[in-house]
Amino acid sequence: MRWMITGSRGQLGLCLQEVLRERKQHEIVLAADLPDLDISDAAALERALRGVPGGADVIVNAAAFTAVDLCESQAALAQAVNGEAPGKLARFAQELGARFVHISTDYVFDGMATLPYAETVKPAPLCEYGRSKLAGEERVWAEKSNALLVRTSSVFGPGKNFVATMLRQAALRRSGEVEAPLRVVHDQRSCPTYALDLAHGIVDLVEKDASGLFHLANDGIASWWDVARTALDLGGFPELAIEKIKTEDLSLPAKRPLFSALDCTKAASIGVALRPWPKALAAYLQSSASPLRDL
């Protein structure tokens, strides 16, 4: 299969390229990201997609405006990137005869559930990021394409992410450069997901010719505090205390769902399931992309 990837420099985009290179039956014919390609620029997007000789079998959109709090003050940009561009990509994919894969988020839910969210649950986003991502989903379906839409949760992988931040902050406290205690919210629970595992799962779904909406995340539910504690324990900072705080203590611009775990049994029923998140986190910290290498 010939693949085009937008958002190629993001966590998932980088991991998708790694997975596709490992699987010899696939070829990457376009991997683009800012500043070379802005998916909110329809003309530039069309030129990029149509400019590849021979076209592609799969177009996957791993690009997004993911700065949750900035989305509140930059709603127009969030809607352009997260809401409008996916529909344009879905349309171009149809015109080019390619399958379209789009990545969405657990933030389309309101966090009021007590059990993991299945694909059948009606979304009700609380913040502009979630609203823009839901708009993107709706525009993909409006194109009546045979798309594969994958919702995921709390991604960590190569580059900037929560795990890397926690380890960097731990190192600063051990060295004495920072004396303030490490504080992490414990009342937001989701399914932490390793970008490399997610990439494998997405490629598996494509190889199985799956279409429609699927939830895909590493197995298990955890708070941000749980993830931070596990990262520090695995990363060599077991003695460092982490203070538990509530989301409301941070007074952030964007409202977050307090419970956004995803039910991934639909994907598992066709043989696509990701390992438990603690094992995935350990693998990430042992990988070539591990933030421990920079400490």
C-alpha cells in the first residue's frame, strides 16, 4: 500500500512512518507537516495530494491543533485545522481513489460516564478543542466516504508529551534547580496511549480493511497522577513525591472531561488490541525516543 501522512512530525505521524517502514508491504509516498504543509490551506493541500505521481492507496490525517487551552482563545484556528480540514481531506481522498483515515479524540465526550465510552455513545464536548474535533468527525461523515475514523486518548511518544515533561521536572527537582513540589491532577482519568502502539493498531485496522468509527487506546484506565507516578518509578525517580491535586485547582481556560476512558472492544473483536498502558510506558522509556536520554 502507498501511504500519504499529514502531521508527519507529530508523535503519531513519526510512529506511523516507523511502523510502515518496518512492514515491507507498505510505502510512504508523502509525509508532510508544518511549515511545509498547512492542512487548513485547501489549495496547498490539494496541490500536495495531487502532486504525488501514482497517488496513494491510503491518506491518513495525523495533523491537529492539540493545544487544548490555546484552542479556547484561537477557536477559528482550531475549527480550521480540526474541524474543516478533515472534511476536505476526506473529499480529496475520494476523488483520488484513496482510503481516508482520520484521528480523533476522547475529548469529544463530557466525562460524565462511569464506564468507558463505546463508539455508540453520543459525543458532548466541553471545550473548543473537543468541539473542533467533533466538527471534523462530522465533516468526514458528511462526505459519505468509506473512511476509517479512530478516536484515541492521552497520547505519549517521540517529542513533547506529558511523560517527558514529568521526567524533566523530576530531574530539575533532584538537581535542586527547582524546589517546588511536583503537583499533578488525579481526578482526570483516561486511557494513556503509546503513539507507537497506536500506529501499529491503525495500520492493522487498515490491513483488515476496517472502516467506520473505532476507539483505540492502550488497555487500562489511569489518572494523570498515575501516569506521572509510574513514569517516575520506571524512570529512576521513585523517591520523588508527587502531590495530588484536582483539575479545578489549576484554573485552566479549557474544561476537561474528568472521565474519558474509551471502550475498545469493537477493535478487539476484529483482532486489534493494544497492550496494557504500564507495559507500553515501560517500552517507551526503553526506546530510542525515550526522554530519559536527554536527562
